[in-house]
Amino acid sequence: MKRIWSLVAAMAMVASVAFADTTLINGAGSTFMYPALTKWFEVYSSIDPSVQFNYQAIGSGAGIQQVTAKTVDFGGTDGPMTMDQMTAAPGRIYHIPMVMGAEAIAYNIPGVSNGLKLTPDVVAGIFLGKITQWNDPKITEQNPGVNLPSSSIVVAHRSDGSGTTFIFTDYLSSVSPEWKSRVGKGTAVNWPVGLGGKGNQGVSGILKQSPGSIGYVELAYAKENNLTYAVVQNQSGNFIEPSVESTSEAANGVAIPDDFRVSIVNSANPQAYPIAGFSWMLIYKNMMDSPAKGKAIVGFAKWAVTDGQKYSAQLDYAPLPSDLVDKIQKKLDMIKY
């Protein structure tokens, strides 16, 4: 009996030590890069079992708020922090690019499959509430032979603070002077029309349940939910499908600043999909108050931007360019822990 209790006590001690040696990293924010993070966390757990991750995909706006309040160890965002937000933070925050992705303009039009052609003018007109019927001449003239109904267009958008919204409204502000002056860009805006859904999942849900609807979601969510989506005319006049390749083209030739806060929407590259962007981890430069967490976060981030990128394409993200990865590695080396 004593031997049994001794064995139980030893096992409990081992479990206690193992638990004590585990570093738990909490993060929150972007739903855009959530599929990538989920895959990375799964793979990385076998590379460094001592680190566990807990990430809440609650939108970029909330991610920025929580990392600023230091209620999480890192944030996730697809819209860079503004200078006011960075000044309000209790320390310097680095924007570390993790993935590049495309946003699909998804729709639910009974009888219409993938490939509906949309011009920038039409996209802006729909989300401004000026184009309200699917058989509007501005849509039909670009889609001869497509049986577009006379039904009303139901607009779906994000209801939460969202980097996905930032990328989309950044695009609309780039192609529509009216949108830029009336609405502008941001993680949250005053939408002229539409129904709000929380997260990419919420918008996807509206699209699936509402015939005649249209909205914007990260490409991986569109594919995962079997949503149909448009090809969008880019700055060169070409209609481009959202894909890994066309997202990579959006970043080609773009000068990346030292702080990595850059927009790649409405690229002048003839082969680029026009609604694409980076997703960043928000990490404090000084993590001296949590050395173990600082070391764990930097170790994970270095792996994610190098070996972890091989999982990007299968999740419909574009791998980071090699020259950008070199710059990111140097930036991560500057984090103090």
C-alpha cells in the first residue's frame, strides 16, 4: 500500500514539475490569421512542448485594446496601430508580419457560381448603398451571359473592430473618392448600409443564410465555408481571382518600411489581386518583466516566419518574401527579455 502511495506521490510531483515548466502564452485579436495560428500552434507544440498558446480570435480592434492594456502577451491585427494608439501603449510595440492574405468578396446569388466580375466602382457602389439590385446595368455589363436576378442586394459587414475591415475599407478608400470622404478607412467604420456579423465567421454565416447577400471575408474562410466569390478588377484593368499567387504579386515591388506598417491594397502590379494585406503580431519590444514569455514568443515568431511559412499556401495565405523574413528576424532580435 505504501508503495502505491509513493508511486502516486511521485507521479503527482512529476506532473507538478511539468506544469511549472510550461510557459502559457495568451494572445488575442485578428480572425484573419487565426487559421494560420491554429496550424502553427499545433505543429510548434511538438517542437517546443514547454510552450502552450491560448489565442482568442476576437477581432483586430480588441486585439489592439488588449495588448495595450497588457491583458494578453501579444496581439494580432490586420490593420496597423495608429500613431495615437502606439503612443497610448505603455511601451514600444513592434508590428511583426506573419502572413499575407487576400480578402474575398463573397456572395450568395442562387444559380451564380464563382467568378462574378466586379469593378472597383461597383464594389464601392454596393457598399455605399447606391447599387441595390443584382441586375443593375453596371453589374450586368461586365457579366454577359450571367443570369443575374432583379432581387435586392443584402450587404454583410463586420460588426466588431476588425483588421479585415481595415484592409477592405483601405481598398475602398483607395478606389473611391466618395468612400474616402464619406466613410474612410479603419478597423471600425460607420457603414452606410448592411447587416453586421461578428468575426469572419459571423459574416460567413450571414452570407450562407441570406440569398442575395454579399460581403468580405478572408479567403480561407470563403473556401472553408464553400462560399462563392468574385474576381475583382485591379488598377491595371485586369480581373483577378484571389489566390496565393495573386496575393504575392500584390507585395512585389512595394517598399517595406522599417516598422513593417504598410498597405498593399490596389497594387499597380498587373497580376496583383487588389484586396490583400499583411497580418501582424503585436509584441512589446521590452519584455523584461516576463523573460520566459519573451523568450517563448520570440522563439515561436522566428519559427513561424521561417519554417512555419511552408504551411501558408495550404491555408490560402501567401508565404512572406525571403528578404522581408530577413528583416523580421533582425527586428525580433531587438526584443529584450
